[in-house]
Amino acid sequence: MLTQTPIRKVNILMCDTYPGLLPESIPSHESMFFNLFRPINSELSFDIYRVMDGELPEDFESETLYLIPGSNNAAYDDLPWIQALQEWIRKAASQKVPLVGICFGHQLIAQALGGRVERFTGGWGVGIRESQILDEELRTYFPDGRLHLICNHHDQVMQLPEGATLLATSDFCRYDGFRIGHHILTFQGHPEFTVDYERHLILNHSENEDDTVKQRALKTLEEMEAQGEVVARFLMGVL
């Protein structure tokens, strides 16, 4: 389990609002997390912090999971709000606050704690991608030892922070997720993304990407099943 106490609240530290990217069927990026977690626990409450506008939690609440999701910015961008969020991450880690990173959040947590993030020379990670599970606790949720998550990224973690252990790996993305103890868990993939949303991004917002890569990614959306809900259950510590 991620923590020894039940999670009753999720604080989402928004790092982007994705203007112009969301279809009409998705009112906000955070709504995808509502839809992800509420089937697991309908009594969960949520607070939203717009970190890119300077909002950060001042205190750490009990029975609360702190989640850092994606962003169109890079972890290595020299922006004041990114620097402030890294300081906050280091403080949260020192107090063993339950912390989850998704995509940009995964990368920024790694970087804030001493890892390294770079633009990946191997190209765009997109579509449903498979990785091999290395973590025994995560494997209990995926008995076949394979994880399928929707991905959409150009950057990757190239070096893990000290004390981190690998959750999952693939030939394309060596560090698909990591953990530090039982208080930090991260994934490069997006458990909150739906297939329809990923298809929308590929078809409408990837004009400068290689067409062969796009067609291959679209095919994975037809042939593979994303396992975001299972990842969410793992994050919440629900058997």
C-alpha cells in the first residue's frame, strides 16, 4: 500500500490547463482524475491548486494524497513556478507525504530529488505502450507482469534519484515508473487519459509529428486495453 492510513482526499497540483487541447466532452483536465478515482471511492474529495499560477499547499493534510499531473512545459524549463514546485516536492519528500507523479509530475519529482530529465532522442512516446513490471507489490495488481498505459511524451527520466527503485520498464522508456519507499509513486504514462482523448490529441494536435508514429499509436488504441483504473487502485492502496 502507498500509505498505512486510508486516503480520503486527493489534492491535485495542476501544472497546465491545456488551453485548446480539450474536446467539449472533457470540461477540464482535473475532471479526468475525478472520473478515474471516484469509481474506486465515491466519497473521495478533491482540492485543486493551480501551481502554474503560484498556488501551492501551505500545509500537509492527513489522509490526503498529493498528485502532480502532466504539463506542456518541461521539467527542465527555467520557470519560477517549476522551481517553487521542486522546492515543495523536496519538502513533501522529507516529511514522507503521500505523493504521486504522472508524466510531467513523474519527471519533475525525479529531477527535484536529484534525478535527470532530458528530451528523448528516440522520439515521441504515444498511444498505449507496454512495460514490464519489476515491483513485487505492483505485480499483485497485474499478475501477468505487464502494464499498459496511455502515453504522450517527448521527455524522459534519464537517471533516477537516490533511493528510488524502478516500478516498470520498457525498451522505449527505461524508467516508466519508480517509487521511493511507500510515500512516493510515479508513472510516465497517463492513467487518467481515455482512449477517446488520446485519439483526439493524435488526430487534432500532432501536426508536426511523424505520420507513421501516429498511425502506429492509433492502432494500439484499437488493439490494446489501457489499465489506468488498475493503476489508480494501486495508488489508492485498494485491493
